[in-house]
Amino acid sequence: MGERGKRIFRNLNDGVDLIVFLNSVDPHIDMSFFYATGVTDGLFEGCAAWLTPGGDVAITTSALEEEAAKKSGLPLDVFRSREESTKLLKKRLAGARKIGVNASELTYAAFQRLRKLAPRAARFVDVSGAVMKARLVKDAQEVDLIQRACDIASRAFEETLPFIQSGVTEAEVASELVYRMQKNGATAPSFRTIVGSGPNGAEPHYTAGPRKIERGDMIVIDFGAQYHMYCSDITRTVVVGPPSAEQ
């Protein structure tokens, strides 16, 4: 994972000597934490990833996530209380002169905490642009994970098609599709599955509801599978029964 960190630093030219990805509580979790560490399981609320220009990566983790963090093979600092977390964060920040943060994902409260714990003379800079630029180009492992997420979602959709019949509700179709994705290996859906039938298909981010599907309906289905922190996103439109000339 050190190469990913180096890639981020290569996109910087302002002397940053430490980058920290600090998570808050769900849903305010910085996915770049997982990118930098290679961790593929866990939630890691209140945990941090530390990157240096030389490629060193370390994790400050709660005891709750310790087993998941161990799989990364990276150095770990483990805390069991807020007080222990504060001491470990302060120790990691000690001596840093210019600290990079992913401002696009960092909450105000988390930033204030970092600023309070950092050396008084330290400066904070936003490295979110450098992080995004690094993440735009996927390495071989990332490509494999994304392909797997696409394959899982596509297979689940094909398996769900026979279930889509007149009299079945949108919510039931969404549930069946999510079930099929996880049965095929997804660790979670990428996002809330959208199933919009008939007039509901006109709403781009419709929530699948109790409407019963009718013969002749066009149904918009927007779905995706998450596989070890990488996601697919697929949209398909189907017709129940033979399509009309207009359809």
C-alpha cells in the first residue's frame, strides 16, 4: 500500500510531511482510508491512517476493528477509549510541520480535534485534489475488485429477471436483487437499490415502494454491488410482457 501513498505525495509540491485520513462516525467515513491501507473489511469509526512521503503507512485503530486492521500487515496503534485515542493521535502528529488532510471528507469536528492535538506551529493543507488524482488511475488490484463487483451485479440481475412479474411489488424486486447480489459474493449493495415501475420510473432516485408491478410497465432498475470496498453501478430498463410499439 506504500505505493499508493507515494502516488498521492507525487501529486503535491508544497512540502507536506504527513497525511492523515481521520474517520468520524458512519456515514462520515473517508473511503481513502481504505484506499491507503488496503483494508477491505470493517467500519473503522474514529480511526486514522497515516502516510509519509517515503511510503510508510500506519493505522490508529479501535480495539473493535483490530482484527480487521491486522489483515493489512501495517503497523497498528490500538486504542480502547477516547482518552487513549487522543494520546495516540497526538503522538503521531508530534513533530509534523505541514499536515495534509482530505478536506472533502473530513468533518469540521474531526478537523478541530486534529488542530488541537497538532504542534502549535504546524500548518494544515488540503490534499483532497492530490488524493482524487491518485485514485483516478486504478492499479491492477483495484481493477480486479471493480470487475468482480460488476460481475456480481450483472449475474444477480440475470437471476432476478424471472422474479419480475405482474403483481410483485417494487420493494420485493429490490429485496430479491440485493439478496441475489449478496448470495453471489457482494459484501453489500453499493447504494439503495432503485426499482421504479410505471410512472415511478420518471424519478431518477426513486425509493422502491409498495406499488405492484403491472403488465406493460416499464421498470427502471438502478443497482450495484460492493465488493471489498469497491463498487459497481448499473442501470437497466425492462418491460413486463411484450413491449408496445412506443416502448
